Amino acid sequence: MASKKSFINWLLGELPDLERNGIIDEENCEKLHAYYSRQIPAGINYQRLMLIIFGALSAVLVMGGVLLLVAHNWQDIPFRIRLSLAFVPLVASLTFGWYTKLDDRNQAWQEASAVLIGGSFAVVVAMVSQIYHTGGMIYEYMFTCLLFTFPLLYIFKGQAYLLLFLIGLTIYNYASLRIDSVAYSWMFLAFVLPYAVYYILKELNSIKMQFICNILIVFIIINFFGFFRDCHAGMFKAGWAVLLPAILFAGKRFEKRGLVLWKNSFLVAGFLGVAAFMTLGSIESFWSGGVSFTSNLSETGLIVFSSLLYLWMLFQMFRLKESSLVIPLILPLAAVAGILFDSEVLVRYLFVLLMVIYGILLIVKSCSRHNMPLLNLGMFLIAVQIIIQFFDSDVPILIRAAGFIVTGIAFLVTNIILSRKFKHVERTGEVLK
Amino acid sequence: MNRIERIAVNWVLFIIVSLAVLAVPLYMIFRAETVLSKGNLYLFKVEPRDPYDPFRGRYLDIRVQQNYVENCKKDFSPGEVCYAVIAKDAKGFAYFSELSTQPPAAGDYIRVKFRWKNKNKSLIELPFGRYFVNEKIAPEADKLLAGFFTDPKDCCVLKVKVKDGQALVSGLNLNGIPIEEVVKRKMTRDSR
């Protein structure tokens, strides 16, 4: 994008000279100017972006300050006055929100309105529960705040509020462990997911989408336990074995739709997650404990969720047609088989095999695409597996040392040879054998 | 849905949310005032501590001594909502005599959540676990309470108003005197 923009700017700068020297006439000069001016790609408006960020940040700071004022617990003020004061930030925020909507103000105002209304509602609930000593546990407080403020996401379409809502949901998830039903956590997730998915698809390849994807990935990984809190450890492992490849598949879908790698947090997190899970899975002790199914809501939910996710992955496999994705697709099956048969040795060697094959497939793919980062990823997977096996088995220390040295040298030599070959291919246009 | 319809829906949603966020705290106040003015008073023996809530400030964490029902006949799953029937012992202190899935036809009760069963005790989560105090007096209150239970005659009592399953804390007394008053007296004494 940047190079195209700079090239067009250069060309627009050259046009007066071309006209002056008689290479193009005035009419053509104007036509070319008009045409190429329209072609300048719409870059990121950093001034606007800063305004949005600082708008949201100011709102967060104001609400944070008001929350701390509330936390001070002003018992010197008569409680009727305290009660009335509690409503001041809420009424002011609602007025601000009305003004934003009536005047159809820009994104910074929308962001600030959502944060201010949501935050001031949290303040007034906190203040009332403080005055009357009600509200009980923190999860009950978060429940009230989340339940009545989620529509703000859809009304103001704010990303700062999405972030705050997800933080609130994370607090609720972990504060309500063993106390409240997991169904409420799912209900809140159902409130927020349509908004997140809509924005991801609408704003693909924009800075907004990148922001939402990043916070969504962190949220999913942190909250996976919270959403399936009552599952047996074995089932939980199987759940991860489906979730991580699914994140990778989602990243691949975004890649197909033209999202560049550095913006594609799903692809990066998915690959790293799958690699980490395969590494853990190739350690025997990881699979101890087997599995038991008590058919509670969490476990039933995990089975339904994982099955749907797996079906989606199967469907995507046919659309993406990438041979290296076969391994992440087999990964959940291997994990489930190992857990069901309660065979730690079987599942461990299955994971070793899968990780090595995945590494080889990535290396093969890197050769056909002349892609050095992909080559190194493939080699990295194989190297990790060699190291794990050396540590996880009773190999004498001298052989381990030799093994490490050979692996290191192989890594370096392959990189040098293939990078030379790739350069040669790029220069000559030959097909790599 | 065209643009005008979308804007209309958005406005309707905003009006509903505006009313809801105003109605929720107002309802909380109304409910609290009703319980305080019309509820029956019960005294629970408690053991308070002094932690901090990041959203709502200093409070005394109140652990009701008898936060369980002994020899409960029914089984509940953790987190299940149930109704704890309140009774008074010979000294006039409140305790929970029974747990049921439905509100009892007569007598006062509190809507609670079942936690777990420990031998013959069915532990419950009460809706009053916190007593908010001023940040200035909280450390003093904490110090006071730390040394309070050294004498077995000392008694810390939570005053709770109960009406239609709703419970509301109306005060915390140390040997019959409100804790705020005890702390103020101590602070005045110490400053002399």
C-alpha cells in the first residue's frame, strides 16, 4: 500500500514537468491527475485514530476517577445526599450519549459515550450497594453491570467498550467459579459474539479489525477455562485440542481473504498454540489422569462446542485445500483417542509423529513457495521434538550433546542452502527441485 | 433493514437502555428502603475482617458464625438457589433452621445459594457478606476487631432486616454499640 501511494505521489509530482516539456498535453495532464488522485489508497488517518484512542482513554480515566471517589466511602455526607450524588455521573453520561446520538458525532464521541454510560452505571450500582451494604459478592455486581450495559456495544459500536465488557466478563467468569451457573457466562458470551464477528468481517484488514482480533484472541485463551469450568481435566485437554487448531483455521480463512500475516493474530496465535499443544502432548505425563464424564452443563457444552468447531474445521479444510492443515485436523482425534483409551504411551508417540510430519509438510510447502519463514517454522517444530525426546528419554548425556550440535548445524546449513536456492530461483525463474 | 429503520431501532434501543440503567439503581433503592422500613429485625453473631473491594472501597467482611443448616433433609447442588428459614435461639440470636426449594408458607426466610455439604452441615452463601465503612475508620475498625474476640464475653452482632426473602444489613454492633460509634470513641480517646 505504502509503495503504491508513494509511487502515485511521485507520478503526480512529475505531471507538470511532463506537460511543460510537451510530452503530454494539458487535457491529458488533467485526466491523469484526476485518475491517479482517485487511486491513492485510503491510508490510516492517524489524527482520527489518535482522537478515538484518546476519547476512549479520557472516558476510561474519568470513570476510573469517579470509581475511586466512590470507593472512598463518603460516610460523612448524609446518605440521602450521597444517593442523589450517585446519580449525577449517570445522568450526565446519558445526556452526553443523547447529544452524541442527536448530533451524530464522530467515532471518538461514540467511544466516549459507551464508556461513560457503562462506567457511570457501574458507579451508581456500586454506590447504592455500598450505602445499603447490599450487592454481596463481586460476581453479582459484575453480573448486574454486564447484563444492563451490553446493548451499548450495539448502540455506539465502540471498541473501547468492547474491551471493557470483555474484561468485565473475565472478572465475572473467574469470580463466579463454583458459585454461579456456567450458563450465565455463555449468555454474556452470546451477547458479545455477534458484535465481534460482525466487526471482524466488516472491517477485515483495517486497524479496527486488528484491535478486535487481538483482544478476542487474548479473551478466548484466558476465558476457555472459565467457560467450561466444571469439566474433568481430560475433557478440558480434548477441548484445547479442538480450540487451538480452530483458531489456526480461522487465521487461514482470514489469510485467504487477504489479511496480511502481521495483522492476522488468529493465524499467529493458532500456529503457536498448536505447536505448544503438540509439544506438551508429546510428554507422557501430560496425558495422565484419563477422563471422566459427569454430563454436567460444562461438559455437555464442551462436547457440543467442540463437535461444532470440528465440523466447521472439516468444512474449511475442503475450502482451503491446504495439505499441511491435515495435521491440525487430526490433532483433536489423536487427543480424544488417547484420552478415551487411557493410553499415555500411545497418545504421546502419536503426537511426536504428528509434530514431525507437520514440520516436514511445512518445509515441503516452504520449498514450493520459496518461503524462508515457513521453512524455519517447519524446522523449528522438528527441532523442538528432537529436544523433547532427548529430555524425555534415558539417552546418555554425550549422545544428547551430539544430538543438539547436529540439530543446530543442520538448522544452519539447511537455511543457508535453501536461502541461496530461493534467491537463485527468484533471479532466474527456475522451478526448484 | 434500510438506514432509517436502522437508526430508528438504534434510538429505541438507546431509550430502553437509558431507562433501564436509571431504573435498576432506583429499584435497588426502593427494595432496600422497603426491607429497612417494613422488615423484621434479626441479630446474627458474626466474625468480621477488613479487606478492600476495588470497585466499592473498604468494607468489613462479615462471616455469619452459623452460615449453615444442620441436619438438612434435602440435597442441593452447589450454586442452587434455595430458601433458608430463620429461627431464634434462647438468647434471641438468629440461626437457620431449614433449607427448602420453595419459600415457606409462614415465617421469615432468606433467598440463598447452596455451597456444599460438610458432614451434617449444609453450607449456604448469604446475600449479606459485606459491611462498608469509611476509609478513614476502616484501619481502626480492623485493629479493634483483631483484638476484640480475646475476651469470650465480647459479642459482635449483625443487625439484619428481613422481608419476603430479601435481607438487608442495618448495622453492626460490638457489645451492643454500633461499630462506627465504638471506632469514633476510640479515635477520640487515642487523639487525646
